[in-house]
Amino acid sequence: MIKDLEVVLTKKEINPTAMRLLVLEFMLKQSSAISLRDLEKGLEPSDRITLYRVLKKFEENGLVHSIDDGSGAAKYAICKEDCGAGHHHDLHVHFFCNSCKETSCLPKSLIPQVVLPEGFASEEVSLMVKGTCNKCIR
């Protein structure tokens, strides 16, 4: 398993340190996006600054994408394989459950293309749907 994780990091041009391997392994086991605080709790007694730097490195190299779900804390989720340094292709909808407060990626629900007026240039596109997830609605 560790060798597989090392390959994932190496493909994204990330040096596979022990902490980066732990963070990647933890993130791959999650069913929803996680915050820095979630990561910190899951990997106690890890240093918050180190974990933040790992997440930023993963984001810069196209391994994770950050999600602003309106909760006040960025959430992070694993990217699709074709994302890379400086260019993310994760133009999908995100869902925030008002009940359990989990944020999920909905990769099959793509964000529709927005035609901008002349002179406008988009830099980021996101779509957040809020409601009740399938676990909480039951």
C-alpha cells in the first residue's frame, strides 16, 4: 500500500515524505471533503502547520482541491487524476449537508459552462448545493 501511495505522490511531483504519505492515506479513506481541523483530529498528535503545508503542496500540485462551502473553513478533497500543478479540472458540483455538515464532491454533476460578456475573464467557477444528504434524509 505504501508503494502505491508513493507512486501517486511521485506522479504529482511530490516528494513522498512520511507525513505526506500519512495525509494521503487518511484522505483516501474519507467519504467526504475534510477540513484542516478534521485532518488534525484524525492524525493526532500532528503539527497543524505541517498539515497545512502538506495540504497546500497537494493543492499546488493538483492532488487535492479546496472547497469553500460557506462553513468558514476550507475543505479538501482528492482531485481527479488529470488535475495538475496550477490547473484543476474538477469542475463539478459540491454538496453541503445542512444536517451533518459534510461536504461531498458530485463528480457526475458538472458545472454548466457560463458564457461571459465581452471583456470579462473568469478565474474560478464553483457551484455549491446545500440541503440534506442521503445519509441524513432517511
